[in-house]
Amino acid sequence: MKPEEEAHYWTLSDQAQRGELRPDQPGEHALYGEAAVTRARQILMEATQADTIEDALQVARRGRPRLSPGQGRSPVARTRLAEDEDQALTELARRTGKSRSELIREGVRLRLAAA
């Protein structure tokens, strides 16, 4: 992220904490102070699918951290889920505070260990 972009986001964060930002969607409730900070962190965590706020900031600034040692990007495995599986995964992520990606990695590790 360019320094001027980062400065813009910090300015928006400060405005949100002071209650100066208004919701974009009609009918949404404006958040102020700590509630606004908490929601902004939640949005960042969801958008980056990071497991910690530090990882989310790293993703937002430089890209996702590597999951395996060495050079280059971590491999990506894409899959399709049934709607009910997708909803259950999202709900489990919400309940556990883990990202969907982390839960999927845990499932793969468990299955591989059982093989």
C-alpha cells in the first residue's frame, strides 16, 4: 500500500472513532468509538481471511504470508461447497473466531493424518 493510501485509511479510522462517518446503506446504524473500531477490524479480518489482526494488516499492506517455507506463494486449492456446507462453515468460523481458510486447512490436516 502506498503511504498516501495508508494515511487515507488512518484518517478514515480517526473519523470513524469520532463518529464523523455515516453508513452507506439506508437503514444501517452508525457505529461510534470502540464499536466502529471493532467492526472495522472485523471487516478487515473477513476481507483478508486472516487469523490475527497482525496477519490481516500484513495482507492488506504486502499480501498474504506464506504458509510453507521457501520462496514464492503458498499453493492454493479451490473447491466448491454445497450451500448448506458453506453456511455451516461460515457459522463455525463465527463461533470459533477462526477464518474459513484456517478451518479448511485444519480439516485437510485431520484427513491427511487419518489416511
